[in-house]
Amino acid sequence: AKRKRLGCAAYDAKLDVEPEIDSRLALSAELRRAVENNEFVLYYQPRVNLANGHVREVEALVRWQHPDRACLLPDEFVPFAEQTGYIRDITHWVVGAAFAQTVRWRAQGLAIAVSINLSVRDLLSAGLPERFGELLQRHGASPDWFTLEITESAIIDDPERVLDTSAQLHKMGFSLSIDDFGTGYSSLALIKKLPVGELNIDRSFVTNMATSPDDMSIVRSVIDLAHNMGLRVVAEGVESAPVLELLGRMGCDAAQGYHICRPVPGGQLEEWLASREESDHQAGFAARRSE
Ligand code: C2E
Ligand code: MG
Ligand code: MG
Ligand code: MG
């Protein structure tokens, strides 16, 4: 049955799961059509700089705006797209769309840095740096506006290849980060070899850290580890004020989560940024700034 679309924020996840998509063959055909018809949309979720309360970075998160189903979240189609190889086209679309949006923001005077998620398959696919180089040229974008997020699972899959591709992307001027840190099995030795500048602490350690001493210890240790390795740390999954407060006191560099803002389309992000600018000092950062 068709449902009125309620947008595509992650909080709709349960509602949005469409049980009809049960056949892999059907999904494969639908994905092919989605790639041909550009049925994807990018949502953006802001990250707050915990040292000064500013928002100058966002993460781009893909959604599949199916013509007659509710909007689908990445967990519902990215793994399948990885298995079937469609991820290559999806990534190409995502990167092009993120470049185009960032160029528009820069033209409006919004100096926003955008993080883009790459999948394992992307990093193992030949010619990826060249394709990204072409997209930079086509859109007139600068690589230092972007951070490419790599998950730990990608790294262990084929370390040599990932190291090689990462080195090329880094040489082109992109920043790199390790996503969902703490959930994979990558070794610190490997991470040390990657040209990354940032670690994203997985939300499974962050969301309940204010009430879980174990989670709090893990988060504190990861922040220290990252800083000792000269890396920035971003905490994801911040769903409450106490967690935001704790992260600030622990010296975490940036925070992202529903408590700050849910992922929203580009236009809505601009409105959110504008209204935040006005209420900047009410956001709870004024106190920390004057400490
Ligand atoms: P991720 O890169 O770790 O992105 C963060 C995810 O956490 C997003 O889910 C975001 O909506 C969600 N999130 C943010 N704040 C909160 C919070 O406070 N609480 C909770 N419970 N969740 C929060 P989303 O958008 O469903 O994406 C899921 C994953 O799909 C991403 O995890 C990323 O690994 C992957 N993904 C997203 N976009 C792309 C893409 O363009 N390409 C590829 N290859 N993967 C993507
Ligand atoms: Mg990510
Ligand atoms: Mg992440
Ligand atoms: Mg995550």
C-alpha cells in the first residue's frame, strides 16, 4: 500500500521499511532503473565544532526516493548495491551531487566542508581517483572541501589496495577519515599507515555514554588515542544534551546527532544554519566558550 511520504529522516526507518521488496531480482531491476533515472537524493547532517559551537561541516547521506514507495535509507539498499556492483554508479552520483551542492554553497558564501561515505567496493574499484578527478573538474570543486569516509571493514578487506587508493586520493587533496571506529577489526598498525586525519567514533559507544560507564571509558580512550595519533575526533549519535556536554568536556573535536539536527535536504540545511546563526548563543555553547 502506498503511504504518504513523511520525508526521509532516519527516525522514519521502521515505518519506511517496505516488506514488498523481498525478491533480490526485483530489487536488482529496481536499482538499475534508479541509477538510470537518478532516483537518489542527498541529505545532509550538520556537525558541531565543540571548541566554538560553529557548524562548518556536514555529512552527505544518500536516500533512494523510489517513485512509488516510501523513501529508502542506505541500510536498505547500499549492502545490496555493493553485492551487485551498482554501488559504483551510486557513488558516482553521490560524489557528483555533493560536489555540485558544495559549489553552490560556496557561491552563496557558505564555506561548508562535506564528508562523503565510500564503500569497500569503491576503494577496490580501479580508476576511482581518476573518476573523482573528472568530477572535480566538471563541477569546479576543490578537493580540500571534502572528507572521504572509509569504514574499518573496507580496510581489512584488501589493505594493500585500500592503502594505495587512499594515498592517491590524499595526494589529490582530499581529506580522509575512518568511519564507525571501534566496530570493525582493523588494526591500529594499519590505521597508522593510512593518510587519515580524522576518526569517527561509532554511535553505539556514544548514544548512551552519559549513563554507561563502559561506553564513557571507551569514548574517552578513543578521543585520547586519536589525539595522541594527531587525529581529529568526531562523535556520532549524539541524542541528548548531557552527551553533547560530556563530549565537549572530554575534548572531542566535533559532534553529530539527532540532538543537534537530523539529516535534512540541502535547502533545509541552509534554513537550519540561518536560524542557528540567530540563536547561536542560546545553544549552550556560550558558557563553554567563555570558560
Ligand atoms: P554513517 O556514515 O555512520 O552515518 C551516520 C548514520 O547515523 C546515518 O544513518 C545518520 O542518519 C545516523 N544518525 C545520525 N545521528 C544519529 C543519532 O543521533 N542517532 C541515531 N540512532 N542515528 C543517527 P543513515 O543515513 O541511515 O546511513 C547509514 C549508513 O549508510 C551510514 O553510516 C553510511 O555507512 C552508509 N551511507 C550513507 N550514505 C552513503 C553513501 O552515499 N554511500 C555509501 N557507500 N554509504 C552511505
Ligand atoms: Mg559516515
Ligand atoms: Mg559514521
Ligand atoms: Mg556509523
